[in-house]
Amino acid sequence: MVGQSQASKRICHLHGVGPGWHPLLLRLHEELLTVSPGYSVQQVKEKYGTLRIYLLTGLLRHLHEGGDMWPEPHEADRYKQEDDAAKLLVHAAEQESATICEYCGNPGQARERFWIKTLCDDCNACR
Ligand SMILES: [Zn+2]
């Protein structure tokens, strides 16, 4: 990771899921930058056919980055707002992923075969 910008590190996590969900993740990335410019990604993965996104925002990020001082009350409020806004965005993206084919990005639904994937008819047929 040495020499990589914060932004490219965040985008690296796209590779944890299929390309059909990449536009959704890129849009989420843009949205997150507006509420939590310094956010970082712990993990992006697929579970039971939908996205699971784990972020460090707000207070957690502050502590994770070695902030040894407990934030001032006004700062803590700001962190809480940042956390809440980021959680809403992540939740919306996770919900939306259940309707998008993970392979190609067409409208999809959960398919259960050996494991659950959200796919369109075409991609489900060629699995
Ligand atoms: Zn598809």
C-alpha cells in the first residue's frame, strides 16, 4: 500500500465483489466523500446475495488513526453526525445491491444455487 493515495486504497476494495456492483460502489464513494471526506474502508464483500460494507468514519476513524485525545464535545457531535450520515448511505447501497446483478449490473434478484447470488436472468443462465 506504500505510495498509494487514500482514494486508490478505497477503490481497491471494489475487487472484493463482482463488476456489476462497481458503479454502485463508486457512487457510494462519491456520496460518502460529501459526508465523511476522510472515511476509510475496512471491508467490502458479498454475503447472502447483497453487499456488506464496513467503514471507519467519525469517532472510530479518529481513534483508529491514533487520536489519543477523546474529542471535544462539539467534535464528538460532528463525528456522530458523520457516522449517522455514512450509515444511511451504506445501508441504502446494501439494500440496492439486492436488485442489481452482481456480474453485469442489469436488474437482478437473489438466486440460490450453491450459494446465494443476486443476478439477472442471462447471467444466472450461464452460471
Ligand atoms: Zn447479469
